[in-house]
Amino acid sequence: MAIAHSLGFPRIGAQRELKIALEAHWKGELGEAELLGVGRRLRAAHWRLQHDAGLDLLPVGDFAWYDQVLTHSLMFGVVPERFRTPGDAPTLTTLFAMARGVSTCCGARHGEAQVASELTKWFDTNYHYLVPEFERDQTFALGWTQLFDELAEARALGYSAKPVLIGPLTYLRLGKAQGEGFDKLELLDRLLPVYGEVLDRLAALGAEWVQIDEPILALDLPQDWKNAFERAYNLLHRAPLKKLVATYFGGLEDNLGLAANLPVDGLHIDLVRAPDQFPTILDRIPAYKVLSLGLVNGRNVWRCDLEKALAVVHEAAARLGDRLWIAPSCSLLHCPVDLAAETELDAETRTWLAFAVQKCEEVALLARAATEPDAPAVVAGLAVSRAVQASRAASPRIHRPAVRERLAAVGDDQLRRATPFAERIEAQRARLALPAYPTTTIGSFPQTPAIRLARQAFRQGKLSAADYTEAMQAEIRHAVRIQEQLGLDVLVHGEAERNDMVEYFAEQLDGYAFTRNGWVQSYGSRCVKPAVIIGDISRPGPMTVDWIRYAQQQTDKPMKGMLTGPVTMLMWSFAREDVDRATQAWQLALAIRDEVSDLEAAGTGIIQIDEAAFREGLPLRRSGWAGYLKWAVEAFRLCSSGVDDATQIHTHMCYSEFNEVIDAIAAMDADVITIETSRSRMELLEAFRAFDYPNDIGPGVYDIHSPRIPTPEEMILLLEKAADRIPAERLWVNPDCGLKTRGWPETEAALANMVAAARHLRRGRQVAA
Ligand code: GLN
Ligand code: ZN
């Protein structure tokens, strides 16, 4: 019998119950006892769903009040000093303080007594975890019993439960050493005894298996980290329960031998991301070990091709017999909960999709098929899967020859501007006549409650299209008036009409589908609902032209057109699995190229194409970087290069870890790039020591993530630093991201100071000249 199991289930709830409860608790509207009750009910419901779907072994420890890495930090006693109260054990309040920070006065971020731990992306997913903070003299001690309590809870409900832990090497690797000159790996020997205690206690509570996640085995690892694996697992070996080491998000590659031979009882591998490792692993896995095959994609919403997966299952079953386990590729945390809630999706699209619950059913069916290929349920399930694959393969909604033909016909001349930057910038300067240190913003202005209410009323049919348009035009007039009063040089319309920078465009493109409840946790109580790319993409008509034209009519200053780029559209959607990412990005690029052209024809002289997700598309392994960067850069060039010399293309990226990809960013050949630099104190500019960025650049001069109002002096300082590296005639002045999360008063105050800073620098230049 092959065992069917899952590595983890979404915790947020099919109706986002956890989000709602958490936010009510934070507002003081829901007591702690009630919150605990919501958690307990959700866990019970999720175990039940997985059990009913046919899984044999259910995960425990996948539930978290905010983030599973944070739960581990509490479990190991990794609580930074600023959150500790001497003598007191950490509480739920401690946990939320670490996650969200504690403010002392007026809720202002700069007034916070305790700044929250840093959030960062969990591998290449859109989930963000709280980075553990390690001190040089870090000690570890068991300090949080949640995992044990939840194991007892699952067992009391009668389930076969498998506790899930993040492994010691992955946990250390994800953390950050505070202070100079010490290596996190030195902490391993201090950390391992606590793991030993945890394992002993899980065994004492009756756990037969524990799942230990070591996804870093799918990364490029330094040799000392590789060596540490064997040492660590030799030490954990003696704990009296069986250990399954889980790897995911990629192939083991050079770590395959290491992973296969760790002194544990089982190994899980991701065969969705890395199907090629299958035959090799069969030869390398020792004869005593369980092999868990991740065959159902935990990162996407498509139904599994069961027939294809079954071929693998049969081959593995012949070799492994009872040592075969079947699972999703990774935790189901990264997909929505239940397709059953999608009652508004058209019937055909629905048959193509599978969310967490359905993925558990697929896993169960594959496991069963290993030994009972003729069971009626297996035969029926396979027939459905075959029919679904056939309907997708033949659907004219997916395969649109005109889109394919257009893409095939793209020539090199469509991938580059007609003239080099040095020439076209002259044409742009002549047309735009901007002062030195031109000021602008990144696109969005505050999304006020009034804007949200108007959009909601419009969507519910309570506000007519004409009234909605009028309301949004009033917002544009307001934004333009303020920008003129502030004296900004290049204006924006403010993006009031956009709910989200991806969904807004996706809704106007052919080839996308939308779910009503397809929420995925991003961090804490925050969820995202990515649109689904179901087929070849095209643009039926202009998407932004009317708004931008209207905005331009309100002012004599240049108005920037504002679009989202192809890579970001792709990265923040659920992508297709039947064609590669490059093809989808290029189809998006052609659609955006048409929009760029329409904007240009409508008289727009500056068009910004945001690529907020450009860097996060980088593959986890270095070996994948060049391939990705090539198609990603070309996708940007394809969407942006069809304009006249005098039309200026901007792009925007909201992070500063560019050093490794700076030449790719330059190769995008945008005339102007605006980037985040304020939080990193212009660290980015270090990159410009080694690399001479050729085009115009606007290093963000203040952090929009905080309501704090920066002074002109600090922005002048940052700009002077920038001017050391980048010729002043190529510098722009702007905040580091869009302003939609801010309020108007702080926005106006901050921008007034920003304009003052630019004016100051201009005067300095005149004096120097
Ligand atoms: N133009 C978008 C805005 O200003 C960019 C957002 C982003 O980079 N995430 O909101
Ligand atoms: Zn940004």
C-alpha cells in the first residue's frame, strides 16, 4: 500500500476565517480565548477535509498564528531581546509583537519601541516569513508548546498525524546573524539539542513519523553547509521516531547523494519542479528508506495529469513496494483552499482546476492506483482526468492561433529601440523641457475609503458606469491639482481606478480567469487572490488610454502613462503549465506593446511600465539565471521598444538588491528607471561603482512604507550621494514606491519637502555653472 500524505495545508481558511479573526483580535474586538477557538476549529476542519479526501497521514504544525518560521523561533527560544520580558515565557502577545512591532506613541513607525522582525520571501513563493534574528551568544531552549498541543489535538480527534518541522539547517540558513563577523552555522551545535528534545517529546506523544523540511537542499549550498547536514542528522538519528526529510521547490542536483544518504527513514522530492530527478533517485535511495514522490503541484491551481503521474507511480511502486509514499510537491499553503467555493467560475474552466482539497483527492487516488489500478474509483478518476486533459488540449479558449502566429513572427527589430539611448534622450529632452533633477512619483496616490467604496458600489451594480467614471475623474482632477500645487514636474493620474496593479490589467485581457475566493496567504493576515492565466493572451482594446487622456487634459505638465510589465503580470498570476513562462510573458508583452502604442498615439510622451516582480522571478539556482534573464529582459524590450525616439519609457522596481542583476536591468534599456534605495541607504549605489548604469535613474529618496515625513535635508543628502556615482543630468527625484497605502496629508507634506530638495539641488547646479 502506498501512503498518501500532505506536507501542509493552507491555514487561512476557505473563507479567510483566520484573517478575519486575527484582524478583529488586533483591533481588540475579539478576545484571545475566542481567537484560540477559531484556530482550533480551523485545524479540525482542515484535518477533516484532508482525511475525507483520502489522505492516510495528516500534517500537524502547518498551522501558525502568523507564520510557521516565527512559530519555530518561539519554539527554540529565539526571541530578540526587545520583545522579552524578564522572567516571563513568551505569549501570543509576544508572537504578534515580533510579527507586527509595537508602537509607543501615535502609531507612528519611527516612534516604535520595538520594530517588528524583518519579513522576506519564502524561497521563490509569494509567501513571506519572519526572519529569525540570531545573536552571537544566541542560546536555544524549548519555549513554546504549540506543536505538541496540536499533535495531541489531532490525536484526540482520532487522526494519524505527522508533525512537521523546519529542519535545523534550513532554519538557520533562513535567519540573519545580527552583528559582524559570526557565522550562523556556528550555532548549529547549540541548536541541535533542542531539536533532539522536540523529537523526543513528539515520540512520547505517540508520533510515529516526523516530517523535517529541508528545502535548502534544492539550492546551491556552500560546502560547509553540505557537510553540516550529515553531522546534524547523525545527531538527530537516535530520536525514537521515524524521520522523513522533505525537499521541494526544485531538484536536488548536486545534493542528491547527500539527501539520499542522510541517516533518516525517508525522503520527499519535488517531481513537479524537477521531474528529471526521478529515475536517478530510484537508483540512489537506500533500500531501507521510504521515498515520497511530490507529484501534484502544490504551487498552482491546475488539475494534475493523473495519467502522466501514474506512469511514475507504477514504476516507483515496482521498485519500492511499501516504501512508496505519494504527496503534493510541497505544502499546499501556496494554493487556494477549495474549488467547491468557486460557484461563479464557468463550468468548463472549473473542470480544469484543483485547489488544496482537490489536490489531496488526487494524491489519494494516485496512492490507491499504485496497488489497486482496477478499483472503480481509480478507473473513474483516471477517465475524468483524461477527459480534462483532452478538453484543455483542444479548447479554442486556450489555443488561439492568431496569438501564436503573431508571437512567432516577432523579429529582432521589435526587441530594440530604433536609436541608442544617447540619441533618443536628446529628442526626449527637447520635447519634455524638464528642469534638472526632475521630480515625479511612482504612480499611485492614496486609495481613500471613498475610492474603495465607489469601486465596491460599482461592482455591486449600485453605482452606474457613468457615475463611477465621474467619481474616478474627480479623483484624477484632485490628484492633478495637488501635484501642480506641489510643483512636481512629471505628473501621474493616481491609479484611483485600479484595485490592483495586475488584476486591473488581467481583467481587460483575453486569456485570464478569476476566482471569487482563491485566496493565498502572503504574510500574516494578508492574502492575495492571483488571477489565473488559462489561455493564449491578447488585448481586445485599449485599457488605460481614456483615463490618461483625461488626466492629460487637466494639465500642461507631462502626464505619465502607467502600465504593469509582462514579467510582473506573469509572476503575480497563476501561470499555465502547458506552455513555458517565457511564452506567457511574451504574449503579455505583445498585449502591453499595443497599449503603449495606443498611449503614444493619444499624445502621451512618457510611459512607465512597472516591473515590480522582475527580480523575484530569478530561479533559485544560479544555473537558471541566464536563461530567465534573457527572456525576461526581452519581454520588457518587446513591450516597450515600439515607440518613437521622443517618447520616454520609464520602469519601476521596488527593491534594491540589484547588484547581481544590474547588467540585465541595464539591458532592459528603459530611458528612466525608478527604484527603491531609501531604506537601504542607497546601498544600491554601490552597484554603480562597478557598473556604469547608462540611462537615467531615479533612486527613491524616501521610504513610502512609513508615514514619517522626511526632511528636505535628508533627501538632499541622499541625492548628493547619488550624484557622486551618477552624473547629475541623469538623476531623477522620486519616492521609492507608489503612494496608495498612504494618507493625503502625509503624502503632500513629504512631496512638498521632496520638491524643495530638488529645487535646492537645482540652485546648487546653477551656482556651480
Ligand atoms: N505604479 C504602481 C504604484 O505606484 C507601482 C507599484 C509597485 O511597484 N508595487 O502603485
Ligand atoms: Zn514599487
